[in-house]
Amino acid sequence: MKKKVVVGLSGGVDSSVAAYLLKEQGYDVIALFMKNWHDESVTISDECPWLEDSNDAMIVADKLGIPFQTVDLSEAYKDRIVDYMFAEYQKGRTPNPDVLCNREIKFDVFLDIAISLGADFVATGHYCQSDTQITSEGATVHRLISGADSNKDQSYFLCQLTQDQLSKVLFPIGGLQKSEVREIAAEQDLITADKKDSQGLCFIGKVSLPDFLQQKLKAKTGNIIEISDSHSKYQNPRYDFESQLDMLVYNSTKRTYQPTDGNVVGTHQGAHFFTKGQRKGLGVGGTPEPLFIIDTDVQENIIYTGQGKQHPGLLRRGLLVKQDEVHWVRNDLKLKIGQTLSVIARIRYRQPLEKATLYSEEKGLYVLFEEPQTAISEGQFVAWYHNDELLGSGVIS
């Protein structure tokens, strides 16, 4: 009897080829399109990307001869993703909607729907891989592995998956290069073969994040303050923090900078619309080097900036993940209090993996990088790997 697979058909080339490959491999394939937005109180775009994508997905399913239907997950998406995003930005944090979307929607709500339809597996068009191994103790572990195409590897976006979820997921294109995926789509005359990749929010599409946020978060004029190198709290990013782990993180109960530390160089329309490391959107010119945001204070509605990518205020060697925000994909490798582990890690998608050490303490999991990192932002995810296997992740405090 054929194994049944429900594939999330998004209307893009990656999921289209994933569906084709699954059928070729002999699976009983069902295609579902996830509709995740129709809240008219928050306008996404004058265009209607989900309708276009749904039509493309339906055409692909028809071409492949597989059943197709649309499922409306908009209520769950609003509750679990959009409302969370607004709340986090209002606190001055920077959430990652793509990681959340995978954790809360694709591999939770959608997975439950697939299982209810009798599916043995769900499949997506992610550029990542997985396998199953038996440990020396005889335990079965499911591994999450980077995609073969290093330029498209999406394992970071799946950093919150669990062993149970991985046991039910297939990634048909994970071992392919993007060029190979488009080639297969063209050979099969799929309508998505030359379709551009989506650049918008997960499942929402064409939307400017600031415009999106401004529909729920009120604009409020505040000052942009420039901080010179000499006033940065982290002037020497190579200072040896290893014996003082608490020095790795900002004290969340205190502001890093005071208004008197620098000079007012402009105004903005709301500190909660901005994030650390951001350069565009400040509207301040005339400096020898571009201004980058080095910190935000949403309580006082102040943005602190510094000149150049190497400004000390942008650089930190470490971060903290609170214990209740630490997630291990590989539970068998979970650190006990007092233990350490050498890893490679990243704090954002497509960032090169950097050497780091994990320190598990009562307060949380400290991640100490060998080299200073730029614009570590609260609310984002740090993910750690061994070689090409993603071991775990956590929300940066």
C-alpha cells in the first residue's frame, strides 16, 4: 500500500517540484494550499498574492494529477504569528515570523490537518534535509540537516522543530541545488518554473514590514541620537568575558545608553518600528559613514545610532537564551547545568556559521562566539549546529 503524503503546495517552484518528486517516488500525494490571511482590518497589499499563488498551486496540482484543496488557517495565523509580531515589536524586540510560522503553522496546525486526512507524512519545499539514526544507546533520533544548496539552506527557519515533527516530515528538494529545481520544473512544464521566489512575510507575501506594523502600532515622534565610539558601553568587543558570563548580555532592566551620551541628529516616527543593525529608513545624512541603529528604547521612544558597521555598539561576543526558551532538536544532546559544548552557530538566516561555545547555567544558555557578532537582536533566534546538523535553538533575551 502506498504511503500517503500531504504536501504544502504554496504556488512556488520549490513546493511544485517537491510534489512532482514525491509522485515520481511512488507516494500517494495530496496537495493542500494554506490560506493564512484575509483580515481586512490590516491591509497587506493592494494586490492579492495569496489568490495568485492559490491559482498557480491548483494549476500545478492539475498538471501532476493530484488532489488539491485550500485550507483556511488565517485564524491560527493571526493568533499565533501576527498578534505575536505586533506585541514583540511594541516591546522593542525583533521576532522572526518565518521561524514562528514553521513552528506554529506548517508543522503544527497544518501537520494536524494532514494527519487527520490519514497522511503518513507531510512534505514541504524547504531546502534542508533529514535522516534517522540509531544512537549507541539504541535510541532512534531524527536529524535536521542543512540543505545541499548552501546559498538556499533553510534549516535555520526550521530550528524549532521537534523529534516528533521531524519523524513525520519529508524534504524532497533538500538534496538539490536551486538551479536543478528550476530545471526539473521547466522539464515538466510547470507554470511555476520561472516564478520569482517570495520575498514577503511567511505566507503573506508582498508587504513592507514598516507599513504593515504602522497599521496596528501608532506612530510617535522621537529623537535619533548618535553615539560616538568613545561613549559605547562595549568599546572592546574582544574583552575576555568567559569568566564573567553575565557581561555577555545587556541588562534588560536598564537602558544601554542615556540621551546625554550623544547628540540628537534627527527624528523618527516610532522606536518600535526599528531594529538593531538597521540602516535604511532613518532619513539622516551628512555623516562620514552611514548611521546604523545600535539600540532602541521603546519606553522613552529613542533610537541610538552609530557610524559604520564596526561601531562598538553593534558588536557583541555573546548572548543569553533563558532556560525556558532553549529548544533542543536533539534532546539526547541537551546540556545539563554546568556543561559546555563547542558548536558553530548563527543569529540570522544566511549568516555564515561562526565558531561558538554554549554554557548551560541556571540563568540560561549563554552563547559565546569566538568573534564579535553584529547587531544581536532580542527576539530573534540563535541556532547552533555540529557540522551540517542543526542541534538546537533559542530566542535571544
